[in-house]
Amino acid sequence: FGRGSFFSVDELMGVCSPELCFVQVARHLPLHQAIKAGCALCGSFAVSPRAEFGLVSRQPLTTRAAIAEYLESNKGIAGAKRARRALRYVVEGCASPAEIRLAMTLTLPYAKGGFSVPGLCANRAIELGKKAAKVAGRRRVVPDLLNAEQKVAIEYDADVTHASGQRRMQD
């Protein structure tokens, strides 16, 4: 294993880096599952049975750029080819497994069961113009998925977290 593969927990124990984890997942799992794992590693959530809805917010464990850099630095690592292929479809910043499924459905090519929508990013804030801010009652919004170039925002409203009429209206 090359540079960036492990982190030291103490002098006797190390843990696999998120980048190496992605390569290992891509090596052993089908493409769709590897993409899903990559989105989760680059996502802003963790599963927690103690949380109200089963998820907690967290900083992403890695980024697409960090994974690409790891692959470039470790070209001969087993699974690199499959990891590069899966990495093309990883969407950063998803805040739930449902957002990952939606992102994959929209961004994967037709041949892989998706709608081939280009340029989507997840949970990126956008500043609203004066008219839009007045209508929304706020100056910025954070849609679940966004194509800023095409000015398309997509909000995924799960009944569990968006059940109130006020929350749906706000979204």
C-alpha cells in the first residue's frame, strides 16, 4: 500500500483511509454499489440508530479530488481501474441515502439505468436574487441537488423529515 493508505490510531494500530476504503469497495462490489459507497464517503451524513431519523450530520470523510489524487499516487493498487470508473459518477455532499439514490438515478448514464443529467452537485448553497429572496423569505437556499449552470434545483422531501405543511412550504 502506498502513501495515504492508512492513518495511525496509536503506535500499534492503523486504520484504512477513506480513499483506500473506496478502492477496496470498488474492487469487490458491483459498480452501482461502489458509486453508492463513494457518495456516502463524500457525503455529509452518518447512520446512527440513536438519532431521531437514523442519521446524523458530519463532515465528509473524503472528496472526489482526494480519491483521484490517491489513485494517481497509487497507480498499481488493486482495484484502481474499477475505482476510477465508479468515481466518475460519485456526487459529493449528499445528506442521506435517499439523496444518494436520487443523485444516482439522475446522473448515471442511460446505459446504467440513469437519466444522464450532467453537472449535478448536492447541498450547495445558492444566493437568491432580490425577487426570489422576497418570495422565499430568505437570501439563500440549499437545494438537495443543483445544476447551477442550467439553474435547476431539486428538493427531495421525505415524508419522515418534511411531513409538516410549514416545512414543505419552506422547501
